[in-house]
Amino acid sequence: MCGIAGWADYGRDMLLQARAVRAMTDTMVRRGPDAGDVWLGEHAALGHRRLAVIDIEGGAQPMRVTDDEGRLLAVITYSGEVYNFTELRHRLSLLGHRFTTRSDTEVVLRAYLEWGEASVTRLNGMFAYAVWDARTEELLLVRDRLGIKPLYYAPGPDRLLFGSEPKAILAAGPFTPELDAEGVAELFAVPAAPTPGHAVYRGLHEVRPGHTVRFSRRGLATRRYWELASGDHPEAPERTAEHVRELLTDIVRRQLVSDVPLGLLLSGGLDSSMLTALATAERPGPHEEKIATFSVDFPAGEEPETLGDWNRAEDAPYVTEMVARLGTAHTSVVVPGAALLAHRETALAARDRPGWGEPDVSLHLLFRGVRAHATVALSGEVADEVFGGYPYFHRPPGEPLDAFPWLAGKPSPATLLRPDVAARVRPAEYGRERLRDALAEVPRLPGEQGADRRAREVSYLALTRWLPALLDRKDRMSMAAGLEVRVPFADHRLVEYLWNVPWAVKNAGGTPKALLRRAAAGLLPDPVLHRPKSGYPASSSPAYRRALRERAQELTRRDSPVFELVDRAAVREHLERGTVVPGPRAAPHPTGGLDYLLALDTWLTEYRVRLV
């Protein structure tokens, strides 16, 4: 996993822009602590920061390919992992390509030379990369199917800036951080349902999952190379569970490949426990090193919050049971409230925009703890999106779908906007428009009605609006610790297969994720196999809450850019009454809104964001 950046410009000599491109690249040292370099051409410059995972000695980037006469063909800067690179390498070798490294980067580059832009459809993995084609003087940006790895770009007159994170583009010089009405609406109306391609800052875009962006002298061209296709599911329930087990076994086997220490995140829930069981089965020999596993915990007096359907029970007893059963080498990473306070701005700096507060910081500190032992970790995230595990999947299909399901009935941070700002931004209308847009995209199955129709709609919303927010959080918090986190449940083969499995099979007997439980039978102890969904734990640290409240009170007493957007009186009223300030998260949390307000103020100030 790495950080990439670059600049293509037909109006200037990029050979003279080494300092600017190095500045862009240097913003991502945390993403790639092992090495960094830039490549300069007449009309393009590419930068790379490397976290070495495969072919430690030979995978340096940016990577170039020349023809037999030494003429440059193409240059790539690449972030991610391609899990079928061995098979692709073999096929390309048969087609006459000669490889000089063992890295997947070279496979991706040579695949481009062989099959062009369509080569991305042959890749199985998580990736974001840019290829400068010296033959055509065109730049191609590519992002994986689910959007596991981020990729931003900012077009301008005859130029395009890009980077793994906004900070790379902000460091270039030509791009100014500005926030317009749409950006405000993204932050306040749909903070947990980001609009695909929107990146909050005016003029900044995200390459959409499953898309490519080509920049040439003719301008920009965006192409969708992957989408879900609806159809009938011919397999019986028993065979469906077997197929899921087979797919996951292959996925885990592929994702265990690494030249550096690797472990698994183990919460004691169904998803992470199944992955851990499959991983230990791949290393069954008595002389094999034990699989490393990791979980988050909190000190006495700061035990995890119980947040209704989102967090039901502590993880520790289930983790203990799984570790005893599988014999893993387990580490519990303890996150105290004092550490949460000390690292709040680290989380903001990783996101380059206000995030989810305490859960972001806590996750980052977990990843820092993991990084002390491993460079790569596998996570159970995405299982709830593809198997329908969240509470909002299980509402009656006759209920109106008039809001993003995970936000329905929850107070919105948009209620904090100043009346004049709200009148300009129209947050409620913006949210309804974004929901209509999303529902219009759903690939329908003719004749599908009732629970199956509703499950398809909610699944699509979860995969295209909720999941990007979750994956973005995972990427930023892990890469800020120099840790690569892989997500087996996001393998596109599994997602495509499950997309057409009937709801009665996924949810057999009214049991959430019944299909996954059936596929995991025999792998897990019964208490874990039948454990209800419980989300990432939230700290109950009294010191953290007290500090946030004091900082928010102090904020209301001074001039601050946040009050150009937020109604100061509304915030004061919440603080005086002791009521919960609405925050951006789907899960309720007492500090969510305070965290968000404070982060918003810091972001506007430190990033010098101009309101337009």
C-alpha cells in the first residue's frame, strides 16, 4: 500500500516542477514510510511514497517501461494490491513480456501495455493508480471496483492534479481550498452518505469506484468499467452456502500473500472470526508461525458504550473464545481516553476534512498498535453490506424509503446551520435529491417485488453510499499508521455473487446474515456463530466527554470561522441543556456532534478553507 500523486499539464514544462511534485508526494510519507521518488517528463510528473509489501527490493516506483530501443512507453504510480498478479504475470509472459521484478506493480503496468485501459477488468484486488502513456501523452487514472483505495483529482485549464489524498493536491499550489454550498451540504446533509465523486472541496473530485478517468489534450473522459448486474439466482440454499464458503476460502488464501508480517483484526464477531478461522486453516502445520490477531479494548471505567442496535455487547469474551479455539498469537490494543484526546488532530489530518471523531481516533490508535507487530492486516469489514447484516436491512419492506436507511429518524447536523446558510444550502432537499439519484441507479430485476425489491434497493444504497464512507475511514486511519488493511469481503467476485441471492436465503428464518452463518458452520464455536451484530466499540471515557464539552463551551465564547456556518445560539442551547449535539455518524453517540463541530472549526482554520 502506498501514496500516489502527480500533475499532468500541456501548458508548462513539467521538467521544471520537481519541487512542487516532491511537495505533493511528501505529504503522504505516512502512507508510504519505506521509500519515495518522483518521475519527471515534459508534460507529466508522477510521485510515489511506498509501503513495501511485495518484492521489497524490486518494487520501487514510479515504474517505467521502455521498448527495445530504450524509448519510454509508459510510467505508473500505483497504490494497492492485486491478488491475481501471479496468474496475470504468467499469461503476460506467454505473450512475450519480460519481467524484471516480482512486484504486482510491474504486472499492472505491463497489463496496461498489452490490453490498454480494459486491462483493469482483469485485476482482482484493491487499487488506485495513474499511468502516463508516453506514446499518446495521455494520463489514465484508475480506481478499484468498490473504492477500497482512494484517488482524488482536480482538473484545470490544460492540467490535472491527482493524489491519494486531498493534501497532495493542496500542496501543489494551483489548487485553493474552497467550500461552496454543495460542499456544505455534503458535510451537513449527507455526512454518512457521500455523493459519489464529490470531495467536499470546490473543484476537487474523487474517481468513482469502478471508473477510470482519462486526461488528454481533448479534455477529460470518464468511463465506468464495472457495475452490478441483476439476474436470477439458480442455486439452492445449501449450494449457495457452499459457494460462499469456497469463494471466501480462495479470497483469504490470496490475501494472505505478503513479504512482510501479516495479521488479522479479530473482534469476536461472525465476520472477523470466520476470516481468522479460514486463515488459520491455511497454515495448519505444527511448525508454521501462529497467525497474529488483534482487537481493541478500553481501560477499566471506560468500557464500551452500548448504543442500541449498533453496539450490543463487549467483544472481549468472544475474542477470548476464538483465540482459545484457533490458537492465535493475540494482542489486545488498549485505547485510553487520554490517548483519544491527544490524537484527535491526527485523525483530522488523515482525513483532510471533519470526520467521525472518537471512532476515527480509536480506530487509528488500534491500527498503530497493530503496526507495532505487522505491516498488513485483514479486516472483516464489508460483510454487513453484502450479507445484509445492519439493522436497517430488516425493516418492513412496506415502510417508505424516504431517507438513507442508516440516517432515517436520526437528528441531522444540518439542524445546527445558521438560518441564512440553511436557506442557501437547502440541506433537506439536497438529501432527498441525492437519495432519488441513488435509487434511480439501482439495477432492477423485472418483476421483483416485496422483500427482494426492497433488499436490492437497500443493498445498493449500502454498497454505493454507506460503504464508501466506511472504506474511506478505514483507509485514512490505517494508512496514517503505515498499515495496509485488506478487506476480503469486498472481493468483487463475492459481491457480484451475493447481489442476486434472494433475501429469503440471506436472511433465512429472519436471522440476520443467516447465509454467512450457514457458510461458517463448523468453523466457529456456537456463541460466536450466533452472536448478533455489534459494531465497532465506542469509548465511554468520562475525561474525553468532559474535555470535548469544555472545548465546545470555549469555542462558543470566541470568534471562529465555524460560526460562519453554524448557529452559535443553537450550539449554546445544546450545551446549556446537556442535550446531544447532532453528529455525522449513523450510530448514535453522545460526543459525535461536539467532535464534529470542533473538527470543523480546526479544519476551516488550519486548512485555510475559504467559504464561497
